[in-house]
Amino acid sequence: MDMFVAMFPEYFSEHLCSFRDSLSPKFNRDMVFKSGEGAGRSGSFFFFSHDRKFIIKTMTKIELDLYLRKLPEFCEHF
């Protein structure tokens, strides 16, 4: 999470508490247990945060490498 705070300080300076609440294990316990019900074709583990603001997804090494390679372009775009 520290990486995202550093990359988007203007967002997190205002919304850090909300972000933490969205991803809190305390609030997401039920969502995590429901996540296996609709596993996609890739077999990745994913779920929506309890407030439906975020999607959490596991990644393969190949997906992670692609994501990290594209992240700087994504940040420039936004």
C-alpha cells in the first residue's frame, strides 16, 4: 500500500482512512469467504471489497510483471 500512497499522494492524503476501511479484513471477512463461489476461468482468487469500491485479485508472475511494466504509463495517464 505504501507504493500507492507514494504514487498518488493527493488522493491518499484525503482518503487514506476510507481506503483502509474499504480493505479492512474486519469488514471483508464475509466477502473473502464468498469469493470462491464465482471463480473465473483463470482460477484466480478475487473478490469485491465490502463497499464494492475495489476488486482484489491474485496474480500470476506473468500478470504481475505486465502490471508493473504498465503501471508508470497508467500513472501518467491519470
